[in-house]
Amino acid sequence: MNIDAHDQLTGMIQFLPTVERILYGAKTVDEHLESEVERLNGQRVLLLAPRSLQGQSPFQRVSAILGKRLAASFTAAFEHVPLEIVIEAAVAARRCDADLVIAMGGGSVIDAGKAVRICLAANLDSSQLLGSFMERREPLAATLIPQISIPTTLSGSEYTRSFSATDFAAGVKRSYTASAVASRVIMYDPAATVHTPMALWLSSGIMAIDHALEVLCGSPPHLVGDAMKLSALLALFTNLPRTRQAPDDLESRLRCQIAAWLADHSPIRTQPLRPATPALPSHALAYELAALCRLPYGLTACLTLPASMRWTAAREPEVLARQAEVARSLGLVPRDAPDQTASNGLTDKLQTLLANLGLPTRFHEVDISHEQLRLVASRFAQRGACLISGQAATESQVISLLEDAL
């Protein structure tokens, strides 16, 4: 990542053909869901939600608003999006001839909605067919029915044009990307999040911080992208603790939701004019930790983000410099602080936040052993994933990073 003065003042902002509308604010669902369903011509709606939300007021409110348009609801344990659960949901969608999916829940529910729509469009009726379709990254030959996403966590899945699903028998988590997969409409309604378990809400907020920090520190400067990510970090550092202290504070919850969007700012992509693909170690490690250890993405970020920041900064001077600039921009250290001091200040801020939120920071706190981490490292290296941009990681490199959080 070589940065010169010219590169700092050049860049691109790309508008992706994904999300049409993002509606936000208290009572967004009450006041706008019905009209959005009508706008998308939804007559037979499939409502997806986690089993824990069934019977809670947000689920009941959505069901009541849909009325006769609610053709079927499907609730399950969606964590990590098991292929088998997707197929069961797709069966329910076919049975009612669904023409619109509403996914209400965290990232796993929203990803499941995307996967169900793929199954309908590509006529996939078994977990083997879905897994094979994702592995081969087959192009879409049919139009997908639309999706409205009502997120209840800060994972960010609602605005991405990809989804992940897990084959637990093989111990593999795969992703599939296509612009048509993205939600057509997102509704950020803080009232929909109040029944989310606090640990899940807070850890998904750390994942949003992960999205901002890893891309920000691993990429060359970008006038627009940096401003959005710095704004997201400041809002999350400020408002996540407030939501823990006052769970009914809807304004702080909404500010966290908007910050989670700004952390990745899809469907807007900001990037330098010269191609640059940053390595995202913490995010990349989540795949093996999910498939092999069943560790949720949010908790993965709590454990791997500080370790990844330290590990990468020690090996890539450009990343160290970017971490230092982020710390200065957020006011965590004096403007004249040396790079190493400033970088340490950023990591210290993250560690303090995790402690104040009561979230785990070590693998032993979530019952993951050294032996399991060795398997994670082996699979990560076999996959050819990167810890440093452009370099496939070795097993020993992965272990050295993970042991920092053991």
C-alpha cells in the first residue's frame, strides 16, 4: 500500500445496483412497511424471523401490518445459516408461492432470506444443490423475488450483495455474491431491536467496528470513505455503551444502526482509482471460526480484531500509519503522537470498550481450545486466505495471530 500525495486526492465513488431505499427512524415499520410492500407488489409474503422473536411485539406488529398479505411465516434457529434450514424455509416459500420475503432479525436471518430467494430462482431443493451452487459461484439466470430487511442487530448483512451459509457436516462456510441478492428495502427501526439479547446487540456492534477499522486501516486514504468510516467509529464508540446502560434509549440504538451502515456504506462503494484489495484478517478468520467452532461473527470480532490490528501493524508499516491516523482523527491521542504510540492508543480504546461492554476478549472465555485454533489455522491456510494483502497465509502465521487472543 504505497501512498503518495496524488493518490490521497484521487478516488472513485461507485453506486451499486443494490438497495433501493433505506428508511430509518422510530416507528418506521409501523408507518412505512405496508406502503413498501404495496410498492413492491407483494401479495404473498414470507416472513422469516428467529425463533426467539416469535411471540414478541415486533414480530406480532409486522404480522398484523401484513394482514392477508402474510402467506406464511417461518421461524427457526438461523445462526450461521445452516444449509438445511435454508432448504426448509425455501420449501415454505414454494408452498405459499411467495412473491416477497421479509427478513426480520440479525445477519443470519437476513442472509437466509437471500439464500431462500436464490433457491427459488435457481430451483435448488436440497442442501447439496445449494452448497454446490455456492461453491461453483454460478451466475443467476432468473430474477429473484424482492426482499425487505428489518435488522435487529448491527451485523450489516441487510445492505450487502452477498450471503453466507454453512455446511456443518463438511465444516465449511461459503459465500455467494451477486448484486441481485441484496435487499431492495432496509428499515432501520430501533423499536425492532429492543428484544435482541444485549450480548448479541453489543457484539454485533463490535463487528460493525470491525467492518470500519479493517477496511479503513488496510486501504489508502479516500476523502469520502474515510469520513464515513470515521463518523461510524465515533458514533459506535459513543452509543454502544449508552445502549448497554439504557436499553430503552431508542435514539442511541438508531445512531448505532446508522453507524453500522456508514461503517461499510453499501450500496455506495468508495475506493482508490488504483486497484487495492486490503487483507481483512479478522473478517476472514470468522469463516473457519464459524464453521469449525460455531462462534458467532460478533464474538469473533471481539476476539480477533484487537489481535489482528496488533499483528498487522507489526508487519505492515502502512497499516501502522493508518491506524495511527485514525487514532489521531478520533482524538484518542495527541496530533503529534508517534505512529506506534497512536496505533497502541487505538487498540487500547478498543480493548477498553470491550471490557466496558462486558464482552469476551480471549478464546478461553468462549471455551475454544488451542487444539481447535490449530485446526482453524490449518483450514485457513488450506483455503489460501490472506492475513497480509496479496500473500496467502501460512499456518504458523495464523497461529501466531490467534495465540495473541488465547
